[in-house]
Amino acid sequence: MSGATVITITGNLTADPEMRYTDSGVAVAGFTIAASERRYNKSIEQWEDGDALFMRCSAWRELADHIAESLTRGTRVIARGRIRTRTYDTSEGERRTVTEMTVEEIGPSLKFATAKPQKAARDTTNGHAAGHDDPWATNAPAGADKPPF
């Protein structure tokens, strides 16, 4: 999307991701990332938290599935995505504006933890059932023509 604002945010998940599905069966994970600056106050010799940012996020399709399987409440993450602002009217007639992030990439932060990435199994059928309607789904007999690529 041309002109979209892309940001990267580092913080902790405030709850386990919530999985939902659209009417057409597309997976959507919803979650919130809490981020705050932590700085050392020399005058009192203690660490202090700055103002917290609570960013509501959503992720779609396979990424949503991977998030639901991999991340839990409290996990420190690094997320990159597009910012979207939308306005709506409440049932009381008040107009509200919210800013949300559509996540394109996300992973655990390794600053205070370790992780062992595991490649996810992919659906190689691209949504089509393999069978004899698909000439590429089976091995070609010996001596058969090779594909032109």
C-alpha cells in the first residue's frame, strides 16, 4: 500500500492472542502489545517506567495461526506493521477514533529470552486437492516429456 505508515514496536503481549475467523473462514489473531520506556533516574537511583503505549494489533491468515501457536501473555515481541486509524460511533452516539496496527512480521525478542524457531509446515496444495485432475501431482512415467521449464 503506497503511503502507508509502517512502524516497529517492541513490548509485551498483555494477553494470549484471540483467534477469530471471518465468514469466509480467514483466520485473524487479535492482541495488544504494551510498550513503555524504562530509564534510570539518577537522583533517586532507581529504574522508572515511562508512559505506556497499548497498541491494538491484528494479524491475518497463516501469520495469525503462527502467532496463536507460538506467543502467549507476557511474551516480549518485536512487531512490524502498518498503522491504521479508524473512526466509529458508539451506541451512545459518541464519535471515537482508534489507531491499530496490522502486523506483517512478528517474533519473540531475544533480549531476555531464548527461542528455537521451527519452520511451519506449509500446505503445498495451494487449496486444491491433489489427485488425477492434477497432472503434476504424480510422478511421470519413464520416457515422458519433461515440463518446458
